[in-house]
Amino acid sequence: MVMRISSVQAFNNGVSGLGNNYANVIRTQEQISSGNRILTPADDPVASVRLLQLEQQQSVLKQYNDNLTAAKNSLSQEETTLNSVNTVLQRVRELAVQAGGGALSSADRNSIAKELSEREAELLNLMNSRNARGEYLFSGNLGKTEPFVRNPDGTYSYFGDEGQRSLQVASSTNVAINDNGKRLFEDVSNADRVINAGGVNNPALPTPPLPATTIAAVPEDEQRVFMSPGLVEDERAFNANFRSGEPYSLAFVSGNEFRIYDASGADVTSEIPGGGKIDPLVSGGNSINFRGMRFQLDVALKEGDNPLDLDNLLADIQPPATAGSPGLGTHSFTLQSAPTEFAVTRSSTNASAAVVAGGTIVNQNTFDSQFPTSGVVLRFTDDTNYEVYAQPVGPNSPVLTTGTAAGPYPSTFNVYGVDFTLSGPASAAGGDEFGVKPQFQEQRGILNTISRLRQALESSPTSPAGNLAVRNEVAIALKNLDNGMANVDEVHTEIGARLGLIETTSVDNEDVALVNKSVQAELRELDYAEALSRLSFQSIILEAAQQSYVKIAGLNLFNQLR
């Protein structure tokens, strides 16, 4: 069979072959000059897709590294701030110990109080620290809201939230970059949760039934027995045992013995080590431990008292009501958990002079079930009507409820089981706002602890009763400061753990990035030895094709004619 190839076909085939060979040479030269094996996805579709995935992973790793840097900077600043907080708290504790000295004069106490005031202001400044972006470190998710504010009555309130910001630093790892001030400085276990009414019966407290006679009153100037506020030493025992039997009555039945009765009138003195026996003349008082609580009993005799006649001085024993049931003396105390207090703040933009005050729980069940633990904002829509919002208030915060506080003034109104008073009409145009925050006795903020101690030093006289009052406040402050420093130390430890996680994650991300780059190099980079050999071979083929084309193109029928 004879194949006939036209001159045009031969020309086109030759030109096409030369073009392909030339393109191969040019492509190889481009690969050599760029150092890349894949210039277009067509060069290796599978490898191109894999390279795209690796590049995306590399971008994510870069973002993770940026997040790691930001997290490390934020946590390092928080750690530095907490170091400063600890330094201030240590100094405050030293001042508290110094203030407990019984031989201090009023001038000495005022001197300590002045330094405490300076430390208090320094601590407030540290708690309101900002980061490099101008956001408050300890306000939770509300970075633009100042977390701690001093109220007109000298107490402090927290206006941040309980959130915690975090950054993703690996595919399945997030790291917290801040801690809210409520957890750090407000949720501090409060040892001062028990109030007592001494000597004279307190009409504000319920009087439990007693197995003998009623407790006689002792005039304040005749009081010789002093009892400190109870300090919670064992949280579990206090909540499980003390609360179930309150209120308690403590009464002296002799010069060296007292009895404690629970709310039902049962004698529970046997639970106290020593069974109610004390040494009334011991220096430093008697430490009493009862149902997770510790308190001090002190006897301060007056001039002319006979220390050998303590029964008549302290107990003034009444005849027993029944056989075997001792009568109760005149020196007595009622013990029960301190009620919830409320911190009220008035907005600086209020147009009226009205003030909201008070805060008395009249319906405990309603309060427990409905009153927001974060507090509420009362926003008056006119001079008497108000709306209630949960704190913190945002642009989309819903109205929880409404109410009216009409005259005559002061007017009493109720919010979720709590009675408040309004001193006068609010602005008729509306807009007056008041913040109300419950101060639960289970916790007491560090700033409030220091403030209470400072005020006690400023106001307590140098008398036996004043010295005991200062001693009690010092004991409360020391216990609460220890609890507060434990809180700070716990978060400090967590920050160290987070910084350790950041370090290891950073190393892991660097290792992954190196592997990523290595795989990309294997897929993309050119093997120069192979490429140069290929270029040499393609050049020879191109040269041979050119020479053969010239010869073949010269072959035609006319060349055979003679």
C-alpha cells in the first residue's frame, strides 16, 4: 500500500513538530530559571491541588502564630499586673498585722489608715489597668467598660461581666487571654458572715425560744463580755451545720461558763471543744470553735470589779426553769448569718437630685429566684415610673419588669422581693438611672475588705471596746486578705499554665510549618540535574528536527526531473 503525503501536509507536520520541540525547550528553561517544577496546574494537577491545600494551611498557621503572639503579650501584661497586685496586698497585710497591736494610739491608727488609703487607691488603679489596645484587662468581655468604681459611700462595685476572651492558637486549641475582675478580686470567700447582738436584745433579729427564762438586758456601760464577729474557718461545716440551726443564742450561766442554744431551743454547747468552759481573765480572750465558725470571747472588767466574784458580774444567774436546766444570765448574744446588703450607684447624668437608698429583703424566695445576681439598673421613664434591666445594660437589653415609686417621699418601692426608698421625684423628663448590686455575704471584694479596715482604724477610739473592735476588724481583714491572695495566686498559676501552653503550641506550630514547607518544596521545587539533562536532550532533539526538516522539505517531484 502506498501512502501519499502532500507537500502541504509534510510542511505542516514539520512546523508542528518543530514548535512542540521548541516549546519543550522553552518550558524547561523557564523551570530552570524559576526553580519551580510546576508553573501551571496543567504541569501536575494532583500536585497543584495539594500545594493549594498546603498554602492554605500555611496561612492558617501564620494566623495562629499571630494569635499566639497576641495571647502571650496579653497574658504577660496580666501576669505583671497581678505581681504588682500581690506586692500591694502583701504590704496591706503587713499594715493589718501592725494595726492589730493593742498598744497603738489613735494617731498611730490614723497613720496606718493613711497608708492603707494610698494602697487602696493604688490597688484600684491596678485593677483598672488597660492593655496595649486600650481595653481594660479585668472587665471580662466588656473591654471598654471600667471594671471597678468607687461608690459615694466608700464601697466598691464591679461593672464588668464574667466573660473571658480567648484566641484560637491551633486547630483544636483555644487559650484564654484575660480573667475577669469578679472572679479575681470580688469572688473572695468572706470569713465575716455572722452578726451578733450583744448584751441588749436586737429587735431586728428573731429571738429563738430558750429552755429557761428570757435574756435580761445589760446597759451598754455595764457590758463586760465582748464577742467578736464569727469568722468562717470551715466553709463546708458552716454551710451544712451552722446555717441549719440559726439564729443561735449564747448566754453566760456563770462567771466561766456559757451555753449556746439553736433556733429550736436545743442546747448545742456540747459541740464546742471545752463544753462552754472559758477562762474569763486569760490574756487575749478565749477562742471558740463552733460548727465551722471561730469567734473570740473577751471579758473586760471595770474599775472596782472583783475578779473573784465573776458569777455575779457576768452571769447574774436566774432560777432554773426546770430541774437540770440552768437559768440564763444577762450577758447574751444572738448569732446568725449576716443579711445581703446592696450597693446603690447614681448615674452622673441624672437630671434630678433623687437618691435611691436602702435595700432590705422582705421576700427571700422571690429575691433568690428572680433578682439577678449581677444586679439591676433602675431607669426612670418619668418622675415616678421606672423600668428594670439586668446589669450590664446594652442597647438591646430587655426590660425585666416595671414599677412605680410615687410620693409622698421618701417613697418605698419593691423590686423582686427587696424594698428600696426614693428620696424625691425623679426627673419628669425621664432618664434618671440607678444601679443596684447585691453584696452577698459569702464573698467580699478585696477593695471592700481594705476599705472596711481603713474606716475602722479611722473611727475606733482607744478604749477597751475600741481596741477589741479594731482587733476584730484586723482578724476579718487578715482572713479575707489571705483568701483574696489565694484567689490571685490561683489565677496566677493558671496564667503560667496558659503561657506554657502557648510556648509548646508555638513550637508545635513551627514544626508543622517546617513540615509543610518541606512537602511544598518536594512538590514544587525543581530537580536541577534532571532538568539540565532534559534540556540538553530536548536541545539535541530540536536541532535534529530542524536539520531533518530542511532535508525533508527539499524532497519533491521536481528534484527528480533531469
